[in-house]
Amino acid sequence: MLFKDIVGQEQVKQLLLRSLNAGRMPHAQLLLGPAGSGKLSLALAYAQRLLCQNPSESDSCGECASCNKAEKMIHPDLHYSYPTVGSKVTATSFISEWRNAVLENPYQNINQWLQSIGAENKQGNINKDECLNIIRKLSLKSFEGSYKILILWLPEYLGKEGNRLLKLIEEPPEDTLFLLVAENQELILNTILSRCQMVKVRAMQEEEIVSGLKEHKALSEDQALAIARLSAGNFNEALNLIEHAENDNAPLFLAWLRTCWKGSGVEMVSWVDKFAKIGRENQKHFLQYGLHFLREYTILKMTGREDVRLLAKEMETAKRMTKVLHLQQIDVLAKLFNDCSYYIERNANPKVLFLDASIQIHKILKYGVATA
């Protein structure tokens, strides 16, 4: 991974490069930031730059033997640890799947990773055997006479097993570096946090996501902007939205509200029957769009500002709705959409779930409250 290929995050890139160029690399760093912010990509680029045989001040060369191995994730001195499922397994048990998943999408989230290794409903963790495996690997000499680097993705999943790594993190062998990539500081042992230098990675800016989508996915300005507004600073979510873009959520959402307003049981059942066929991920993105629309509508309703994050057609509809949809109703609708998203993730029957939601929306729009 080259720094120049990472979407946005210029400030963090420069911070990491200054450390590398000055030769002052902390033996343990924790890259902490929200999902989809590019933390893992930054760790991969940092490691490759450190191993590169012909680096420049701004990046690794991308051409030497070390860079070629690092980019393919097969460098013998670059190790990876990540949550897995099953007993007596280590990260090595899933190394082929890990390489494929990261090379395809380094912005992936934990659910995508676990599902790619067949976790289904099992909880991922970094277990005792993996901790012992880390200690064993890092106790060996480097294969190519350079640094040994461990990228540990999501140390939150270490739990108490992280205590096994404390001595190694505090006093690692010579030329051994730890790069921890985390999202939730509160779930990491304080004893690990105290041994790491923290690098905070912010959520991506809207313009960074737009630029990244235009460059890497060849989207138009309007398409990229629409996706960026829904992704809330999460580039992985933006990629997911593109993947499930076959459903145009704006007209579908507004048609749902119109159907619910009319209150015709036959029409609601017909809408739900069609909607249930689009799949769980598309249903989640549909609800996410609904929450986005309500959020921007609220700003329009309260301030009258027209620079809200709605496209032209959405803005026309939102203006017409200001006379009939009030703030109390928006609050209740938002809670309903969040509840629906929660139940979709837990495999609720979509026909039952959305027919019930449609009836509740009718009550909310007509009377301002939902029914139990």
C-alpha cells in the first residue's frame, strides 16, 4: 500500500512520514479512529515505507522487492493479527482469506471480515493461541535483516488475553514494531493503551470521499456527492452503497411515505411484498437513507436554510413536506427506522417487520404518534 493511494487523511499521512523520515519510530503505535476512516490502509502504507529499500521522503518506491512483497502481503517480516472464530485457531489459519479480503477492500469492517471466513453468528476474538503465536513469531530474527512489524487489527478483540502481550509490547526485541489499528478505545486494556503512542484518525471529510469515489470508482460528481452524503465519513460504507446502488432509495422512500399516508392496506401489503425481495443489505441502506433524509429535513424545517445535503429532486419534496411533517413526528419516525435497522440485522422477517412499520408510519403521519 502506497501513501498516495490512500483516500484523504493528508494530515495523518504527513505525521507518520515525519516520524519515518526522522528515524524516530515509536516501538508501539495505536491508530485510533472510526470505522471506514482508512486506519488499516495507513498502517499498511507505514509498514511498507519502513521496509522499502529505496524510499523517498513522501512514500515507498513501490518497485523494490520489499515493496512488491508488502503490497502482496507476503513479506516475511510483516505479520498480521486479527479476530478469528473457532478454538485452537490463529491468524495464520485464515491468512489466505485475510490477504484476499484486505487486498479487495482495506476499509472493510469486522462484520464483513467475519462473514468472509464463515463466522455466521459466532463472535470473533483474538485468543490465547494467537497471542502465543505472536510472541513466538516476533521472538525470531528477521528474515531479510530489516524491521519486524506486527499489524494488529482491532485489539479490542483481545480482551484479557491482551495481558499476555504486555511485556512484549513494552520491551520488544530490537527493530520490532507494533502497529495497532483500533476503533473503540474503551474496549482496549488500559495496560496496552499506556504502552502505545496514539495516533488519532478522524472520520473522512465529505470532499475526501467524493474525490476518492471519482478517482477509484469513476463516479460522476453528482453520484459521488450523493453517496458521500449518506456515508457519514465512512469510506467502507460509501463502497457498500455503490455495491447496492441498484435500488434508487429516494423515490422508493418517498413512495413508501405516500403509501403509508393514504393508509390503504392493499397498497401497503403490495409495497412490502416488493420491498422484501431486495435483500437485507439494501433494506439497511434504504433505512439509512431515510434517516439521512429526516436529518436534513429537520435542518430545513428549523432554519429554512437551503444548503442542506439534499439533491434537487429531494429538496423539492422536502419543501412540500414542511407544511405537513412536524418535528415531533420526525423524532418518532427516526426511532422507528433505527428499530427496523436493528431487527433487520437480527434476521427479522422483512414482510412482517415492514408491514408493521408501515402501519405505525400511517399513525405517525396522521396522528403524530406510533402505536405499540
